[in-house]
Amino acid sequence: EAASALAAAMQTAAPACRLSGENAKALQRRVLLAVDRGTAMQAAALYVAEEWSATERAVKDALSRRLPAHAQDEVEELAGAAAATVCQGSSVEQAIVETMRKWNRDHADRKAKEALQGVLHEAVADQPICHLGGRVRVVGVVSKPELNDQEGTIATYSARAHRWGVRVDSQAALLAVRGANLEPLRSAADNDAGAAQVCLAEVLPALAECVSGA
């Protein structure tokens, strides 16, 4: 009886509200508690429904004020979670604080993942050769075409700059070159050791996939 009375009252007081199963049960308990205190079933159900509607409005307004402009489309979903917390006994302020704390934590996690994915994507696009001491040929350099077709040896790698330090045979100075502009030259010894060499171009796509699925 409490369930049907509450459903009818919700249609009257808060037709736009959608109660989850747990929320509905919690509100039904409130209706029954009011009935035990002497309130008529219909009146108790209407009071609880109106109170719930007011709670949802208060939660949405509070979240709209606290969330940044780019996250306003998340208000409805977050308000539902916060209102459910209120339904379980928390105050509106407690629910808002907890919801915002969780949103900030999740948002920070998303930003970190996006940043890591960006780094991985750039590294994979560059196809760096994970073989210090390996022989390479410089190719496709537009800014200094005179470097193209020169051969040299990989001496260093900068993860921050995504550049390999290559000492070309024609000069002593190190050249900072993107992996995309290096073509590996494999000797017989390189081929024998190939199974032991792990190329970042093979590892990083797997890491990127793991990050995307985390």
C-alpha cells in the first residue's frame, strides 16, 4: 500500500523524478514511519514525495553552482547520486561535499589518463628505436634536408623531448632526431640479437590500450 501511495504521490509532486529501487524503498519506509505516527497514508506519501522533489532541486542547484561550466552536462547524473545519499540519511550538504569530492578525484584521474595517452600516442607516432648503439639512417627531415641519407649511431634518448641523440658518421656533434626520421640499419649481429631487443613502438601501443581500458 505504501508503494502504490508513494508512486501516485510522486506523479503529483515530482513527475520528472525517477526513483531507483533503493531510493523508493527508503522513501516508502518514511511513509510508513509517518503513518505509524498517525498521518494518513495519502498525506504521508504526498509529504514524502514533495520533500524528495525539494531535495532533488536543492541538490541540482548546489551542484550547478559548484561544477565548472564544461561539466554542467553532468549535473543530472551527479544529482541523482547525491540525492540517493540524502535518501539514505545524509544531509544535503554532506551529500554535495561527498559528490564533489568524488567528482574532483575522478576528474583528476581522467585528466591524468588523457595526459598519459597523449604522451603514449606521441611516442608511438614517433616510433622510437629502442636500441642504444644501433645503426640508423636519417630520413625525411624537412628543416635540414642535408641530413637525410646520412648514417650514424644512436647514443642517447630523451623521453621528455621524444628525440634520439644520433652521432652521424660525418660529424662529431650529436643530432636530436625524432624516431619517425630514423631508419634502422640492421647488421647480422643486430638480427641475431633481435629477439632480445624490445622496441618501444611495439610496447607503447599495448600500454596505451591498458590506459584506455583502465
